[in-house]
Amino acid sequence: MKKILSILLTLVLSLSLLSGCGKETKTTLAQGVDEKTIKVGTIGPTSGPIAIVGVPMLHGMQAYFNMVNDLGGVNGRKIELIAKDDQFKPDLALQKAEELVEKDKVFAIVGQLGTPGCLGTLDYFKEKGIPAVYQGTGVSAFAKAKGNYFPVQPNYTFEGGLLVKYAVDNLKANSIAIIYGNDDAGKEELEGVKAQLKKMGKEDVLKAEVPFNTQDLDFSAHVQKAAEVKPDVTIVVGYQKAVPGILLEAKKQGFKTQFMTSYINADLTMLTLAKDAADGVIVTAWVPDITDPNNQAAKKFIETYKKYFPNETPNAFAAAGWVAAEVFVEGLKRAGNDLSWEGYIKAMETFKDWNDGIAKGITYTKDRRNGVEKMYFMKAVWDEKMPRFEKISDFVGLE
């Protein structure tokens, strides 16, 4: 009898093990995820003066998610995007963040736009641990935050260094002025400029630092102060309304210098607002030229965007939204069925020089969250019939 019982027990254990081997790994799901849907939240200015950036960026994300959903979703799950308007106000951004996490129960925050709002919600999202992919700002706080944060855009400290390195090495500038917004973004650009000049042993090249308030509309005094030092190059750092205003004022005053500006302005909006005053301005860029017919990723973006938003012209801000969605979805694919927050974060940390989307060279590890670390330079060309940017360098880094 004992022998028979022993044999039966062995058989039962063997069958249990075999049946266990045939089962799929149990799905782990965080809030906002079920067998059919993944809820995603985003926050940005879709009303007010910065809506010229916020609306196309939102539509870029929607276009990508719509395409993914029309193809069956990710592992059978459709993506539902819930967008909140923060009007570019940090206190409102925090309110919308709490709504998304605690009321709407989203799985992740994707493509949040604007330095004030992104900084205003940083501590809250860190405390909650919710994955936050792509911040529409280059402030370095998000690269330093690590953990649940995955920046994509180059940070402003890096960009400031790259701008001034190009000015000295390629434009042979012996005198430089910087006109910058007196906010986190502008201060980081200035920090990057100074750090790079110190590294190059060229600290004396910076002749003027001229801050302006982000609400300023009159730039006459700022331009006059920069013009006094007769700089070879003037770096202008600010948002879409400020930079064209500064360029127009410079033209009015007859201030002749080589202007350079941030990737924030690498869009036809600057040319449309400043017209011939923007002619010749050198701009950084990190998204490959979306008008290049040989760029298949960009071609797919334009075709898809026009399909879902036929009355709009896809621009660089729309491409940024597309990139945000693209990077987020790649993380979903890598996470598979482990859609816990921890599982998704681990999946994102497997990116290594990722080049499959529009943005190139993205790497994430447990200790690395810098996003894109190479950029190229373009020159603005004012032409009433066809205002445009012409590429004048390859992708370059600081090393």
C-alpha cells in the first residue's frame, strides 16, 4: 500500500509540474491597464499663448496612438489618451496631475509639455512612482531624477555648451552675448554656456549676460544692452513669443550679429512671426529633418498625421509628440505582459542606442536618463513663398 501511495504521489506531482509548464506567466497589471486598454495621461498648454506648441504636440501623440490602435494595439491592448490643459501654469499642472493619477487612474504620463508644469509636478510623480516618459522641456532635473523618469529631449545645460562650442569652433567667435529668459530653462542654458567656455579656456569670450522676464513684450533695452558689446555671436534663449520679438527689435535697432537659438525655436513658427528678421539665425535641432524624402520614419509620421489631422500641417512640435508616443510604446512592447510600474521601468532601462523611431540614439540604464545626446545645426532662410531651415552640420556632441 505504501509503495502504491508513493507512486501515486509522484504521479500527481509530475502532472502538476507539467501542467504548470504549459501555463502562460501570470499577467501583472498596474492601474490604468486591463486586458483591452492602457490609459495614458498627458498635461500641457492647449489654450493660451503656448498653445501654438501644445496643440500640435498633443495631436502628434494622438496620431501615433491612433495608428497603433488601428493596427490592433500593443499586445491586443488599445491606448486611451487623456489630455489635460494646464495653460502653462505650474499650480494648474499639479491639479491636473492629481486628477490623472487619482481619479482617471492612468498607467503613465507621456509627453507632458512645458518647464513650469513639468517642474511643478516632479515631486508628486516621483512620490507616486508612475512612469513619466518624455518631458517637453530640456531642464536637467528630470535626467537627475532617474527612477520613473525618462527624458527624451536634450537638456538645456548640454545645449548651451553645444551652442557656444559651435560659435567658437565653427563661427570663430571672439565675443559672445547671451539674451536669456530668467527662468529655469534660460538659467540652465547660461550655465551650460559658461561651463563649456571654462572647459575650453575661453571664459573671456562671454561679454554680456542679458536676462529678460518671460512675460516681457518690450525687448528694446535687452537688445540695446547686448548690442553695446558688439558681439560676433548672440545666443537667444526663450519661448516662441519672446525670440521673434527679440529678433524684430534687433532689426529695428540695426543690431548686426550672428544670432543663434535653441531647438525650442526649430520650427517655422519663428520664421512666420519674425519673417526676414529671422533670416540667417542658426538653430539647434535633435529631431532629424521631417521633410527629408529619404527619412522613412519621418515620412511615416507625415503621412499618418495628415490622415488623422487633414486640415493641419505637421510641424516640429507635432513630431515631438509623435516621438513621445513612439518611445512610450516601445517600452510597452518590451514590457510584454509585465505592465506593473516596476516592470515597465525595467523594460525602459533596456534601451541601448535605440534608432528605430524618429529620434535617434536613445539609451536608458538604471543610472542614465539623458535622452538624446547629439544634435545638429540648421540655418533659418526667410523666403515669403517657402520659409525654411537648411541643415548646416551633421549630428555632433560635446566630446
